[in-house]
Amino acid sequence: MKKQEKPLIGLEIHGYLETKEKLFCRCKNFHDMKIIKPNTNVCPICTGQPGSKPMLPNSQAINKLLQIALMLNCKPNLIENKRPLIFQRKHYDWPDMPKGYQITISGAHSIPVAENGKFLGIKIREVHLEEDPAAWNPDKATVDYNRSGAPLVEIVTEPDFTSPEQVQNWLKQLILTLSYIKALNKDAGIKADVNVNIKNLTARAEIKNVNSTREIIKAIKSELKRHEKEKPIKQETRRWNPVTEKTQLMRTKEEQADYRFIPDPDLPIIKINKKRAQEIKNKLPESPQQKLDKIIKKHKINPKDAQVLTQNLEIVELYEKVSKKINPKFALPWITVEWLSVLNHNKKTMDDVNIKPEHIIELLELLQKNKITPLKAKDILRKFIPKSFSPKQKAKASEKITDEKELMTASKAICIKNPNAVEDYKKGKKEALNSLIGEVMKKTKKRADYNIVRKILEEKLKNL
Ligand code: ADP
Ligand code: ZN
Ligand code: MG
């Protein structure tokens, strides 16, 4: 490709707001529940029963949406500027939408909740609020309404991305940041419409409803390949087939869907005033990036460790809490190296485990006071999955052994049990000493003081 023919990628991202309830009824938000059984979290409103009317919109959802908008540096549309927000009906007939329309603040002639933002170098066109449809499984001919009516945020970017890798990294940071401030539920996943074209070469293809970051990246890569091969490409709407890993034609520009948007007469106009927007802005938590920058500066963390922290923003908060009580330099490798490797080894993230900073603090204190060995500390860290505990309570059984008499007895027993190693050492094989030390460590469940054992064994072997 020539330089001016770079890919242009724009996203319309749908994510689940972190609220207690659905948008227009008092059913629980589905990701707040342990119930998995289909259609157990429903009412006449979210199943679209004839005659049902929406309740007043969930104000928590609107607040969370404003948090997201402000975090993405968008400007909310304020009533002082004569910008009322109108819920519209977006009509389509599918079994996942029994009313025959979806309620949304987006659509033709709509005023978005907020617009003109920027996040990590990518311009944000608009941020919307809408309700989630039900989950329809055409193969099994079933519909599950548990999530029907859950509040969704839609984030529309400008076509500022130029590669799938850039999209991947940006989405990761976006999801982390918005879930870090507890506005977005990252476990519920995201869906996106992915718009792809090659500048000056092909028309835009919109791939509808791609689930998960992984599939989004795959879809972009596959679509870019098609654009490079099959010129000319017409403007089309396509769907992603995760099985063939290819996109398929849904409809062309001429047959664009007509959603017949009309304002919903059952819902009030939303008026966001300056004061409300300002209050939310003032209370906005620090973003993980801001927090990280502060920590890096404050503790003069070297670039390599800083990089590890950037990739694992959930760890930043843990590190910050631990380093309030423990020397930050001392604590750093225990978090960025040891704890991360325990997580990686178990294929877990911070979300999968229940770890209390106080327990890590206790552990590191025991280590600093020489009450446990580093080996033992690592052992305990490994046992912190899936749940941490007070290591002090278990420490009695894991205190470091420095008592020479006790270590002498243990060493003696090991020498008797391993005559070959003793022989080897006497013949001049120095590494045999290490294997004997190792045996003593094993016998004492890693509690023996390494240096004392070494001294005792060296003495003992001299005299044997
Ligand atoms: P529509 O409403 O038909 O979906 P919009 O113009 O509102 O179209 O754009 C929606 C999305 O398409 C945005 O995310 C935007 O970034 C993206 N987009 C617009 N033009 C292009 C383009 N030439 N290439 C790639 N993406 C684009
Ligand atoms: Zn309901
Ligand atoms: Mg679109």
C-alpha cells in the first residue's frame, strides 16, 4: 500500500453500564446476579408485554453514562444550551425486541448525551445511552430476557485507527479505565460495529455486532484483507462469521435499514444541567493512567517496572495500597514480579481472585522482620489464590528456624540419609553441598535459615 492509502477504522462500541437495575424497570441488571436460569429476571416491561409502559429512566445509568462521557473528555449536551435529550424508538422486528422497537438516545436527528471527546489519541464523536435487546438464539429458537432492558453505553469513535493492533491496545485501555471507575461492567463484555475502509481506495464497510475484543480484531484483519484484494469495494453492511472468520454481505447502501425513529411519547425528556455535569466531573475518580503516572514519579520507578504496571492497571491500585505501609522499593518486585507470576501461572487476573492488600502487607512485614524466608513468602503468595488470608496466623507454623541446635539435628539426619552426597563432597564435588542444603530446606519445609545451615554443614563435613 502507498502511504496515502492507509486503513481507516472507526468503532461503535456497546458496553454494559455498572448499575444495580435495568434502564426502564426495576429488574436487576443481569450481571449483578448469580441467577443463570433463562427468563428468571423479567417483568412485563422488559419483556414488552402489551400495555406495559417504561418506568422513569434509571438515574444511576444516566450518571454512569455521564462519568464515561467525561472520562473520554466529551462535552455533555446541557439544557442551558437548549440541548434536551430525547429517547427515541428505533423500530425493527426481531424476536429479541418484542415491543418492535429499541429505546435509544441515538438515531436520526438525535442529540447525543455527549460529544466531541478524545481518549488516548482517538477522537470520540458521540456517547449514547440505550437499552439492551434480549438474547436470541436462532439455532435453538429460544429467547432469554434476563438482560433485556439493561442499560448500554454506545461510544462512537471517529475513524482514527489505522491498524488492528492499535484498536486492540486502545480497547484494552478503554475497558480498563471505564471499569476501573466502576462505570462499565467489563465482565459483561462488549459488542461493536466495526467500520473499515482503505483511504482513497475502498468504500466503507460496516460490520455489525461483533462480540468481544478478540473477534473485533479478527474481523478487522479479515476485512482489511478483503479490501486489499477485492477492489472496488462498495459501501455495505456486513456480518462477521466467527466460524469461517470472514465477513458476509448483509445489505448494500441502497437497501439501508429504515429504523423509522420517533420520539418515545412514554418517556420524559432528559435535561442535564451544568450543575449536575459539574458535580459528576468533580467526583470523577482518577483514571488508572493518572494514578500510575503519579506512582511512577513518586517512587521513581524504572521504565521496565512502570511498563509492567501499565499493562496491569488493576495491579496499580494494589501496589499503591501496599506501598503506603511497606517501603515502595521493597514492595515493587513482590507485586510486579512475584504476584504477577502467580497470577499468570494460574491463568488468573485480579478479577478472578479475592486478594486483600492487608494480607500482602502482613506478608511483606514478616519478611522484612526476617520472620519468614523469601522462599516461604513465595509459597504463601501462591496460596493466596483464589483467596488471601492472614499470613501471621499461619506464620507460627512457618517461622524461620534460626535455632542452631534444631538445625544441627536436622543436618545430621540429612547427612546420614545421603551418604553418597557426603562422599561426593569429601571427594571435592562442591555442588554436593547445595544438594544437602536443599534436603535440609525440604525437611524443614523451607523454614531453615539458609546461611546457618550452610555453616553447620560445612563444619560438619569437615569433621566427618
Ligand atoms: P452510520 O450512522 O451510517 O453508521 P456514521 O457516519 O455515523 O455512519 O459513522 C459511524 C461510524 O463509522 C463511526 O464510528 C465512524 O468512525 C465510522 N466511519 C465513518 N467513516 C469512515 C470511513 N471512511 N472509514 C472507516 N470508518 C468510518
Ligand atoms: Zn423488568
Ligand atoms: Mg453505524
